[in-house]
Amino acid sequence: MSTRPDAKVADASVEKEQSMVLQKQLIAEHYEALSRARDEGKKIVYTFVPGNLTELIDCFDLLPVLPEINALQSGMRKLSGGYISEAEKIGHSEDVCTYVKCDIGMLKKGNVGPTGKKLPEPDLLLLSYTGCFTFMKWFELLQQEYDCPVAMLHVPYQADGRIHAHQVDYVVQQLRSEVIPKMEEVTGRRYDEERLQQSLQRSAAAEEDFVAVLESARNIPSPIDAYFGGVFYIGPIFTAFRGTQAGIDYYRLLRREIEARVEAGLGPITPDGPLDRERFRLVVEGPPNWTSFREFWKMFYEEGAVVVASSYTKVGGLYDRGFRHDASRPLETLAEYCMGCYTNLGLPSRVDLLERYVRDYSADGFLINSVKSCNSFSAGQLLILRQLEERTGMPGGFIESDLVDPRYFSAANIKNRIESYLQMLAQRGKQPVRGGPA
Ligand code: SF4
């Protein structure tokens, strides 16, 4: 690891790029805004990440609470284990998605959010779920807790890997007849299509820069880690900042920093500083573990393994496949966005996507992190593994962990499997060492 003096802000132990500082600031400010919401008369909507309607929500000045983000933040702050046992005490089984149990446990403990500030109760539950039925069950539980309306948006699954015109019409019709009227009722405001269009234009601008960031990993060495670093990059665009000037500013800054790294031939920044030597380029399928996130990441960067593309960074949209929000078709573009998220894709589409990543990003191998409690990701992963091995001629790696349940992160076992897999890749062909400061 080396240190460089440019464009970074010093933290207690680790250097941080300015974009990282800004990202944390944005997320923290959002939690601050939520804690002030009641005093400021703001209305609150609880909703989910995949298929979120951020621009429409913002159009009504609603503030979103995203339960999955609370759960993963609680995981990173080592709070999730306690919340999960709280939920299990009241009868939620071990097999239930741990995001759900973490959220329910947090709620039962007073609904104090991961930053220590109490979360406001919802004025609306907006269920625009994509691909995973658990979302519906999750909101059924929240509905029992809160006395507020529920808006349900049913998003059809991409069964044949395509979005059909009749499906777009079906979703738009629900936006007009169900979602918008509920938002109007809750906020007392009228739907303002012009405002929505302006917001969608800002979204498309940020999406351009975001895609440039993801695609920078085609460079050898890659200037980013598209999984462990990628989860920070997706934060603003997958949550409350799509359609905002703050979102545009963040992705512009991030892109500039990464382009400078490409120019200098540098690898990604890790929690222990810049990675000088790239030995393995990997594609990863499945979400990360949050309770031991840094330890998990370290298992990769210690070996010089860099993730150049991942499916997890597509749960809130497949922008790198060309989708951009289109302000000229405001409701249609929201419908297409919802249907295009990774969790809404069938297995053949997932395999195609991952195969393309392996080839386009010159990967040496691919690894699946099978998350115990997320059926939406883990169902079919062995089939994905087999098909990818056949199509790419490469052996795949397979590890198991969980999202936010610390009981299912066996560090020694996972480290052992990752090291064995990388050794196997190394034996298949000498891995060139790439990169280092120019
Ligand atoms: S099962 Fe997976 S996709 Fe579904 S809510 Fe849980 S974490 Fe999200």
C-alpha cells in the first residue's frame, strides 16, 4: 500500500477521497432531515430500493425512509445481531430475510435509526417492490404497526428478459390510478409533471457519470473496486439523491477522481489505502456481508483481488446496459426503470449479464457470495455457477455468508475458500501483476 498527498482528506486512520467524504455527508444529512421531519411538517414515505420512485417521491416533497438501507447500516454498525434476536423472540423464524428481522427488531426497540436518531413514522407505505415477494410480506408487517395508507405498485417480472409495451402500460396505469392519488391525498399537493420532468433530467445527468465510474473498471489496472467500493458509489443514486443537484455534484466529483486514477495508472482505494498491485480481476454475484464488511473486503485486497463488476451494484438499476431516465416520457420511464432492476431479471438474463461482465471487464474469474437469507439472490445461484463455467471456460468460486446476521459470517471458512479459489486461478495461468503508480 502506498500513500499519495493529492485530493484526499485525512481521517483518524485511513485516507478518504473527497467523494467518499461527500457521500457520507449526504447520507448523514438525509438521516438528519428525517429526524427533523416532524418539526418541519414534512411527510414521510417508507419504500424500497429496487424499483424506487425517488423522483416522484421528491416531486411531492416526501422524504423517503428505506428499510434495507437502515438494515445494512445497522449491520455495519454491529447493531443488527441484537435486532435480529429481538425479531426472533417474537416469532420470526431463522429462515426469514435478515433485513426484515433487523428492521422489525429495530422498530420494536424504539425505531432509533442507525445514526442514533429516531426515525419518523410513515405517512405512506409505498410498496413498489421488484422481483422479491418478501418485500410484500415485509410491508404487511409494517402495515400492522402503522396507521397510514399503503400504495401498492405491482411490477411485472421480466420473465423472458424483455420489457413489453403492455407491461409498461400496466405499471403507468397503476402510477396514475393508485400511487399518484395516494401521494396527493397524503401531501395535499397536486401532481406536477413539469417538476417530475426536471427531476428526471437531473437523474439522467448523474446516471451518465455513474456509468462512467462503473466502466472505468475496464481499465487494467482497474481504478475502482466495483463491489466493495461500488456499494459506496451506489449509495446516493439508489436512495434519496437521484434527481437532485446534490446527486449530480457527487457523481461529477467521483468521476473526476476516478479519471485521475486511470490517468495515473492507479488501482482502487481500500480501507488500508491504495491498492498498488492488481493480481486478480473478479466478477462477483450476490450482495456483500455487512456485519464484517471490512474484514470481508480485506480478504480480497490482501491477495491483490479486485472486483471489476458485480451484480449487486445493479439492484437499483442497470444503467450500464443503457437505461437512462427519460424526461420526455416521465411515467413510462419510471415504469421501465422499475422493471429493469437486477432483482426483476430471470435467471437466463442474470447469466447473460454476468457472462458479459466476465468478458467485457477481462476478468480472471467469478465468485458467488450466496447469502443465506436472501432467496431473491440465492435461488438459482448454483445454476448460474454451472452455466457461467460452461460459457466462459473458467472455474467459479462459491462462498456463503449473510447480509446482516453475524451468526452466518464464518471468517476463517470464507477466507480459506477465497484463498483456495485465488490459488486455483493462479495455477491456471500466471497472474500478471498490473499497475502501481505511473
Ligand atoms: S429476500 Fe433479498 S431481495 Fe428480498 S427483501 Fe430480503 S434482502 Fe431484499
